[in-house]
Amino acid sequence: MTSTQTWKAEAQAAAAGGETDAARNILEAAIAAYPDNPEPRTMLCQLHLNDKRYGPALAALEPALETLNSAEAYLLASQLMVQENRARDAIDTCAKGIALAPASAPLLVHLAQIYMALNQSAALDKLNTHARQHLSGDGLQAYEDALKIGIARNTGNA
């Protein structure tokens, strides 16, 4: 068993046994030992998410975003930033994810929700144009449905 497999197995066993503090300690040691490996960071992020500890989850994930370089990671980070009242950072992080995956309906929906919450209609209009250029079928329908729900909530018609 390699050292990576060892810390991973130990952290998973500790978490499965309800020993979240031990799992966190193992993952923090793995992060220190393997700073370029995003896996212990994502696992630590998930542990914090399970406890609804959004700030620490984001702190674990943020340094690994560029290494992970995935739309899903950018979406998760942006969602955590919203929980931490960091709307501007959430928008910027969403934009990085959309640059990687211009047709990611979940990222586009999330960004639209942020714009609606902030009453940024000009930015939302631009995003709508982008969505209609890059989405089709179920993805476009999901985006448009999310907009309708968001608009209804913002106008009190939900």
C-alpha cells in the first residue's frame, strides 16, 4: 500500500467510524505531506460539508481549484462562497468554471441565481444570451425553469 493509499484508507475508516476529528487530522497531515495532491483537500472539504461547516470546507477546497480544474469544483466553491456571503468571489469563480465548460447548466443556473439575488439585470441578460447560445434540450429547459422559479421568488409569486 502506498502512502497515499494509507492516509486515504485511514481517513475513510475514521470518518466511517464517526471519528471526524481523527479523519480531519489525517487529511490535514496528508495535505501538508502532499500539497500538490488535490484529493485530501476534496476529502477534507466533504467532511466539513457533512457538518455544514461551509467556511472550513471552502478553505480546504479553494487552494485546489486550479489543480482540479473542473466545472464541478468551481461550482462547489462558488456555492460555498455564497454561503459565506462572498457574492463577488462566487461570481468570479463561476466565470472560471464557465470558461472551462460553457455549456454547464448547473454553473449557468447558479450564476443566474446570484445575479437575480443581487438584482444585476444587465449581467443576467448577458448570461441569458450565453446560455441560449450554449445550451440545448434538457439543459436549456432546466436553465429556463430555474429562471422562472427565481423570478417568481423575487416578485413574491412563488
